[in-house]
Amino acid sequence: MAVLLVAGLTIGFVVIFLIIILNSLIIICPPNRVAVISGRSRQLSDGRTVGYRILKGGRTVRIPIIEKVSWLDLNTIPLEVSVTNAYSRGTIPLNVQGIANVKVSSKEGVLENAAERFLNVPNQNIGQIAKETLEANLRGVLATLSPEEVNEDRLKFSQQLINEADDDIKTLGLDLDVMKIQNVTDDNLYLESVGRKLTADVVKQARVAEANRESESEQAEAKARELAQIAQAQADRNIVEEQNNLRVRTAELDAIARAKEEEASVAGDIARATAEQKLEQQRIELERRRLEADVVTPARANLEAKQLEAQAQAAKIVEDGKAQVDVFRRLTDQYQLAGDDGQRIFVLNMLPDLVDKIVSTVSNVSIDRVAVVDGGNNHNGGGIGALVAQLPAAVVSLSEQIEAATGIDILQSMRPDDINSGAQHGQDTQDTASGDTVSQLPAPPSAG
């Protein structure tokens, strides 16, 4: 355990020793400082040989014992620059106060001058040297300028001072960042007198200018009044002329307006008449279309419908006639094929229609009842016997009426022994009808 502790302490000491050695060997330079490593010779860019090298920021390794490290601060050094009784051009003593900011230059070729002059020198001493140099330059610049120039154009004065001191400051290895003049005075009140003179001149010029301006103002006012009166008279005349022109123009415009109104009225009447004519034409056309729609078209449709109906009825009549002719022709053929019995069959078929025709003549006669009165004559069997005895006579009378109407003796046709003579009589009737047997025969019930 003790061995481990000793080993650990040894390693710790070795590490600390190495850190110390590395810290002494490695140089790290911040941006606001410059490291000057002296001890070995090197040649500068201008051909000079020096015994140091300069590090601006970064890091490097130095050789212990052989090389030594020194530092220069690049921080700004503020200065108050002032001179008293410094003669300006014209031997006028002036007191000038200003401020300046200087620093150790980091520019190549100038930094070497600072390293040679201010290495290990405090910034206070560097500032004092820069202040004395600037004050000397300030006196030199004042000797070339008049008090008025120094007081009136301080920016120009500061720029000349910077240009004058630039070479001396760079020789010292410094940079002049700012140089401003704050105050310029003199013990003899020269600038104050100049100021009073200038003020008096300005006041005089102001009064003269004011008087001139008042005179010019009065003249201008009088001229303005004159011009105003002339302008007023001219304006009145122009107004009268313009009023006359306006009246003339108004009359012309009235005449033109009346003419336009007349033209518009005539055009309106024409347009109204044209519109009414067109409207009447449209009404006529509308009435024609209405009549056509209400009368002509329905009449035409009705006519066409009646024509179609008549054609249909005519077609039906024609077809019915054709059908009846065909039926009669077939009946005739059948009657002819029946031979002697044909006439009897024909008559029997016609008998119901003939009876209906005869009965229809007294269809309007209403017989509620039949009363039979017995006359007391028993020869004929009383009233009922007399009524029954009259039936054969009624049948004979009915047959005679049928024969008178049709020319056919029904009773004769019914006798079996007269069938041949009846057939012969029917043939004679057919010949008498000019060969048109069907036209002499009434239609049977089935054909109706």
C-alpha cells in the first residue's frame, strides 16, 4: 500500500513538473499583447539583423535559458494634450486644449520600433512621451495657422495636427487613433475682440439688410398695390368681357339647345310612330298567330279528323257492303245448291223480319187487354169460338199483305205440292230483276 502511495505521489509530482516545464516552454499570446522573445538573432524584412522575434497572438515554443520573453500592451492610452501661449500665425498667443488616443502599433515595421523603445516600459511613461511629442507638434501646427482658422475650422486643424505628428508617432512605434481639439482661447481676448467685431459687422449688415429689406418691402408693397389695382381693373374689364361672351355663348347654347330639343322631339315622334308601327305589326302578327292557333289550326285539325273519320266510315261502309254482298252471294249459292227446298228456306228465314216489319207499324198502339163479348149466337160457338174462327182468316189476310208487299205467296210456298211452281215463280222474279237476285232479297237477320 505504501508503495502504491509513493508511486502515485511520484507520478503526481512528475505530472506537475511536466506541466510547469511545458508552461515555461509554451508561450500563448492574447490579442491585446505582444510577446518579444529575445536571445536568438534573426533577420527582419528590411534586411536588419536583430536579436529578438515578435509574436502577435497565437502560441510558440521558447528555448529555456537561451530565450527570454517580454511583453508589450496594445491597449489604448488616453491623453490630454494642451498648450498655453503657443504663438499662431501673426504672433497671437493661443491656449489650445484637446484629447488624443495612442497605442503601441501592431503594424510590421513599426512594432519593432516600439519593441526597441518601450519594452518593459509602463504605459504611463509611454503616454507621457506621446503627450510631449503631440504638444510639440501642436505648437508647430499653430505657428502655421491664424487664430481665426484655428477657431473656425477645428476639423481641419485636427487633421493637420495628425498629419504633422504621424511620422514622429510612428518613429516611436505608436499609432495615433484619435486627435480632437476641444477648446481654443487666448489671454489677450483676441478671439473675443474678433468675435465682437464680427458680431458688430454682422449686426451692421443685419441692420442694413433689414433697412434694405424694409425699403424693398415698401417698394414691393407699393408695386404690389399698383399691380393689384391694375390687375383689378384688368380683372373687371375681363369680367365684363367674359360676361358679354357668356351672354352671347348662353344665347347660342340656348338656340342650339332649342334646336336640339326640336330635333329630339321630332326624332322622338318618329321613333314613337316607328315603334307604334312595329308594335301594331307585332300585334297583327300576334293576332294572326292567335287566330291561326285558335281557329285555323283547330279547324284544320277538325277537318283532317272529319276527313279521316269520313274515310274511316266510307271504308267501313265499303267493307260492310263488300261483306254483305259476299254474304248474299254465298247465301244465293247456298240456296241454289239447296234446289227445291231453297225457296222455302229463304221464305222461312225472311218470315221473322216480315212479321217484325208489320208489327212495327202498330208498335205505338198499346193494348192492355182484349175483351170478348158473347153475342148470344151459338151458331159460331159463342164469343171465344168466333175469335178462334177468325184466326185462319187473319193468317190469310197477313199472307196476302206480305204477298202484296214482296210479291211472294208465303202460303203457296209452304205447300209441298207447289214447291216446284214456287221455285219456278222465284226464277221468274229473278229474271225480272235484271239478273240481280241479291238486290231483290231483304237481308236476313244474321246479316243485320
